[in-house]
Amino acid sequence: MDDPDEVNVKGPLEGLKIVEFAGIGPAPFAGLVLADFGAEVTVVERPGGETRLGGGAALNRGKTVVQADLKSPVGLARIRDLVAGADALIEGFRPGVMERLGLGPDTLLAAHPRLVYARLTGWGQNGPLAQQAGHDINYVALSGLMPFAARQGQAPALPATLVGDIGGGALTMLFGLMCALWESRRSGRGQVIDAAIVDGVGYMGTLIQALRAGGRWDDDPSRNLFLHRSHFYDCFECADGRWLSLGAIEAPFQRALMERLGLPTETPSTSQDDPSQWPTWRDAVTVRIRQEPLAHWVAVFEGSDACVAPVLPAAEAPLHPHQQARRNFFMQDGVVWPMPAPKLSRTPARPGDSARSNDIREE
């Protein structure tokens, strides 16, 4: 084992330069992880950026913050110079936003061919849902995995293994492995990665801790919109016993939700921020959704920004138009499997052939 005094205090990603375009949720957390492991991360923030869902200072630990008006020639030129000296860029906007700013991958890669351009969205860069709003509950609903955690007579919930075994364990270990490989290019030395699921899950909770620090997370379930008490962030049963996920956290999205449900919209923003009103509104939403089958609601919400998605079983997920447009599943040996993610533009992952057993015998 290494002598503690010899541990590289700057981290394995020292020398890696990242430009992060400020957003909410997962993209800022990805930037924080890179910074925690030694990368030089510079966040580009627009004045008055979003903080409601964990953006802003709460996830800017270890980063350098640069404020710039991306719609002004001066601000744009400053950011292009910043990107010119970076190894990678992270952005989490809807498809087309960076292109409209003149900061799309075609433009930046033409000037900086070695730039790694990382795009993190809910629905992806293409597909029929690419331009629609959504939240975590909707993306998991469409994956076909949410029913795996269902209990009889209760609404579907987030499934087991994704958070612990896969997120906190496997993906955390893989990131540590890549950090160590990057660092070994500089030092010529290997090291041990101690990836514990309990550690990884705790680290993944950083976004929730950021919400708590900003006063946006209430430990009382009756006042917490994420904990199945609100009328705008949960799964609701339809007339045919199928389920619809609602994730309309922001006020404009909730207005769209209530309008398409045919419910009053006079005070959606007030009811959204006042948990004492949630039970009344939840009863109304529950009754309304139970009046029609799932297919009806899918048609009603098509093309809207209400943050709504059907909860699909595993057998149906590969047949959904968005999943098919993004080619998210493939067939092998008569079984449908999910394609590797994320999608790389130049060197994409390619699923290998089925494993074959070779006996190793001693001579």
C-alpha cells in the first residue's frame, strides 16, 4: 500500500480541464465528481441561474465559477477561449440550446478537434421525446424497470439494484478505475480502488444534501414533493389498472399538467409550494386519472411539457417509439437486452457476442 504521505492530494484527474455549463441535477453532480477527483472544473453560469433543483453553489464545491452572458458577443468570445483550453465540456440543456448559442459540437470541435463534448439529458439528443420536459420519475417509468419494485396494490416505485448495486457499486467502481488509469499515465504507478456500495450510494446522495442545504428538501414526508405525497410527482393509476408517472415539479410544467387533465389552474404555483393544499389536489388528480385508460392519457399528453410518461413493463419498453428511435434495445439469442449507454459519436460501444465456455485443463 502507498504511504499516506505520498498520496497525491490533488487527485488522479489532476491536469484534466473541464468546462461545465451550469444546469440542474445530474450534470452539476457529474462536474462535482470530476472536481472531487482532481480535475480543474470551470462552471459557466448565467446571471440568475436555477437553484431550485440543486444547481448553483450547492454543487460547485471545488469548481471555479465564471459568469457570462452567453447571448452577448463578448460573453460568447470569452467562453470560446475558455473551451479552447479544455479537455472536455459538460452540458445538460435540451437538444439544440448549445447550437443556438453558437457553442454546438460541430462548431467547437472544428476549432478544437480533441475536445470531448459530453451531453447529459433526460430523453437524449434525438427521438420523439427529445424536446419534451421530464424528470427522473418519467425516465425510469419509460425504461420498463419501475414495475420491478412494485408491491401488490401499490403504485410502482424506483426499482431495486439500480441505486445500490449498479449506481453506488458498479458505476462508482468504474469511475474510480478510469481515474486511476488517467493518473497512471502521469505517474507510471497503479493503485487500489476500494469501491463500496455503501460509500457510493452515500456519495450519490450529494444532490439531496445540496437540496437540504438550500432549504429545498424537507425531512417531513408530508411536505416533501419527492416522497409520494404531492399531486404532481408520483405514479397514478389509470382506469385499466395501468400507471402514469407525473413529474411536473416546476410551475410552468404543472400548469401544463393541470390544463391537460382538465383541472383548475388558477393557483397551481401556490398549491405546488404549499404542502397543506397537496391532499386536496392529489385527490382531484387521482380521481381524474382513474377515469380514463393509460392509452388515453398518453395521447392527451403527447407533445406536452407536463412531464408525464407511462409506466411501462419490461416487455413493452423496447416497443415504445422513443426507445426504438434511439435504438436502445437489441436482440441476442432470443432475448432483448438494453444497449450500452451513453452513446459515443465516434467510438460507440458495441455489444459483444454471447459468452462461450472454454474448458481449461491441466496437461
